Amino acid sequence: MSQIYGIGTDICDIRRIRAALERHGERFALKVLSEAEMHTFRARSARWPDRGVRFLATRFSVKESFSKAIGMGMRMPMTWRHCEVGKLPSGQPTIVLHGALQDWFAQRHLRAHVSLSDESDYATSQVIVEQIPL
């Protein structure tokens, strides 16, 4: 039977993300998003600018929640770009890890479950990380 390793939750003010984008331009998104996420962000922003901002805010929130669930905050091997929010064929969000963070996570036999949402001015997320018995 698996056991809960950690739970993380976050609420993000979308207006704050919009202000950061206005202040720093795409550099802010490049700091937070993986290459695959950046592709989606650019496509959504080009067609519907507000959807691009919301996409960035939800990804920011999930990565904050994930860092809390694994008990690290934003310190190595946890980095913004090594933690990616992917999507399963069903549309369910999932965590995709890269590099040293992927190795760290696998060594501990962990699995993450993600929930995210956005509404008017806020994006919110919850991540539950469980440890799988050998």
C-alpha cells in the first residue's frame, strides 16, 4: 500500500503574473516554463492573450504546489524548468519531470497527482505525492 509523501497547495493571483509579464516580457515565462510549456504558452498568447496569462499562472501555481509536496521549495534539484505540467490523453494534468529532479523523484519511488483550476483573478492547484512501496 502506498503512503502520502507530501501535499502541496497554492493560490496564485493572475494579476500578479500579468504584471510580471508586462514588466519582464517573455523572459518571465522562459524562467518558469519548460520548452513544451513555452510552445503552448506562445500559441495561446498569440490567439487569446488572456488564456496565455492564465496558462502561465496555473503552471506557476502547480510548480509551487509540487515543490511544497516534495518538501523542497525552490532549491535543487527542484527548478521551474525541470518540473513540467503535462496532460494525459484524458486531459487530466500530470507532472513530467526532467534532469536531476526526475532522478531524485524516481529514486524515492514517488508518484504525483495534480489538480488545477483558475477563476477570474486566481489560479489554484493541489499536488499530492505518494510513495510507492517496492
